[in-house]
Amino acid sequence: MIESKYNLCLQDNTGMIIYNAKADEIVALNPHLAELYNQYRKKPEELSNHHSELFQMLVDKGFLVEEGLDEPQDFINQCENREEENREYTITVNPTLACNMKCWYCYENHENKPAMNDSVKQAVILFIEKLLATDSYQKLHLSFFGGEPLLYFDKIVLPILRQAHNLCAKRNVEFSVHFTTNAFLLASDVLQQLESLDVSFQITLDGNEHVHNTIRMTKGNEPTYTTIIHNIKAAIKSGLKVGVRCNYTYKTLPTFIDVITDFKNLDSNEKSLLNFTFERIWQDDSGDYAEIEHWLKRLETAFENEGLHTKATNDYKISMCYADQRNTVVINYNGDLYKCTARDFTTKNREGKLTPDGNLEWNDKHKKRQAIRWGTETCQQCRIYPICHGGCSQMKLEYTTLQGCPKGFDKEQIDNIMRNRALYILNSYKKLCRKE
């Protein structure tokens, strides 16, 4: 047995923490056990003679591995096995790329964009019917994106949603729905038609009322903050889950402290349906990194103190991108197929076509994405490979001459990522213990 290449040891006078990136777990050792581990870490089999329980735990959790094991390939095999066993399928539908707002940072061009016609809408329904007929899936997740999907709620969204729901019910397949929406059109009549379903929303705020209204306004220059806040509250009062995405820049980040006032008086059940995340607008690279981190931690604490749940500002782990997963597809209003929603929906980025009879016809671009999704040899040999998965495949498609680390990390940065992830897990355990 040898130490896993994905181990990181952090030690002080209180003991040792060992983190393993592949298992994404920590082991905390008291000073005595830490001394034992240090003594035998280069010859782990001898550790079994002195503390068999510790030795076996480290083996079971993957901190110690068989000599000669190809750990990167073993990690890939585990991921592929999980994919094979996955019985969920996610379909993202763009009813239109048109939008009722004009946010400065949006990467999409919303001008003069038509809506999905009846033939494409029928093809989407046929695809869902054929997908479920395979009996390969236990859950269907239908997501509406755009553009602003609620612009065509009655004409496009609702017919697809109802048909998908009925098809799932016939085959006893679990069904959930998600909307990425600005929520300006999330009126009571829309909510009434969704109440009986498992529905969630991602809704964006851009700061407090003043800042938000300078960034996120309608094309007629109408302020939107008050309406959006009202509609978020109406959604959670209807029992629907809402994730509030707080898009920030260096200058706007502190203003989110004011947003707490708009939600702190909700009851505990309503607050349980609400979650806040903080995402930096990608075009903004201004300001001091340490100050931004300070404000993120301050906001997280302030929201949590009022019973408002936040996703950690940075948990230092990148989940495998949805675009790299097999059981996902993005269907544009015109029937074009994509995997990634973080690029504009152009012919250049298209990865296939939905046929009129409901089949997915993928092109060579899609095949290239599938071929590179596990990263380069450089990525696979990196200590944080299980954390970052070698970067996003979209980036690899666009930068074919990329050498070295796609993210530009050096050894110190890699060690810091592992260290921060270990400490994040440790602090999460401590928070859990305090709650219990």
C-alpha cells in the first residue's frame, strides 16, 4: 500500500487533518495518531501492526491505495459507472431567446428573436415520449431557459410541461421543473398553474433596490426590483422553491446587505424554500480579492443570522459540469441542440439538431466534447483533478492549443485549493455539530 497521490496533510500541535481529493473527505488524527501516521506513512503496511483500526480506515476511505493503481483512471471509471447507473435525464428548453430586459452583462443577443413554433414544440414532446419509452429513467427534470421563458408561458411552456407531466405519470417517472427567469412576469396566474408540481426557480438580483434598478430594467426602462421581490415571496408562499442568484461586481457587492430587509420577516417555512448564492459577473475583474472575500463572508453570516440560507460563497470544489454529463440536452427554440448554456446559441456552437420525429442528431462538435470531457493528461495527473475535473469542456473546445493547466494554477495555488477544501469540510462538520 502507498499514500494516495490525492492526499494533503495539515498538522499543528493539536493533531493532523488528512484530506483526500478523490474521496473528498477528511480524517482528523489526535497528536498520538498523527505521530504514528508520520512514522509509517512511507511504509503503510507497518502501520497495520501498530494500529490496525487506523490502517483499515485509511484503506477503506482511499487514503491508502494499492501500489500500481492508476488513480486518475480509477476516478474516471468511478465517474463513468455513476453515469451508467444514473436514471435521471435533464432537458433544458429555450422557448425563445427574446427577453423583456436589457442587462449590460448578458452574453446573449435578445433582439428580434422569434419563439418556438408548433412543429419544434411537438418534436420536443415526441422526444420526451421516446425517452421515457425506453424505461431507462426514473426521473425527468425539465428546465426552461432563454431568453426569458415566461414570455411564452401559455403558448409554449405550459403545453410542453403538461404533456411531460402526463407522460411521466403514465410511466411512474418522477417529474420536476425548473425555471431560470428574471421573475418579472411570475404573476399569480402563472404560479397557480404550477402549484401542484415539483417546481423551482433561479431568479437574479443585482444589488439593493437602487443598484438593481439601474442594471436590471425592462426594455421600456421600467424598474423591476419591487415586482421581482413581490413575485419571489408569492412563489415561496405557494410552496415553490426559489434560488436567488445575487450577481455582483466589486462595487455592487456591499449593497446586498440591504436585501436582507426584504426577506427577514418571512416565517421559517417560507425561509426554508429560499436560498441565496453569490456569483460574480464574469466581465468584472476590478477590486481587491481579499476585500471581496471579506464581504462574501460578512454577507453569508448576515443572511444566516436572519435565518436566510446561503450556499457557501466558495466551497473550493467544482462539480462536474452539466455540459459534460451524458444525460443532458439543451434544445433551442429552433430545434438546434447544445450542451452548454453559458455561450450564445449560435450556429457555430450548435452540437446537433432535434428532428421533427423527436430524435437527437448530434454532430462532430458534440463528439469532440465527449472525447475531451475527462481532460488532458496534464489534468489527470494533477492532485486536484477530482476537484476540478480538468476544467470545462467548453473551454477545451475553444482553446485547442491549450498547454499545461487550463486554469493556469501553479503548485502553490493547487496546494491552497486542497487546503481550503479540507478546512471547508472541517468547518462544515463543526457547524453541524453545533446545530446538533
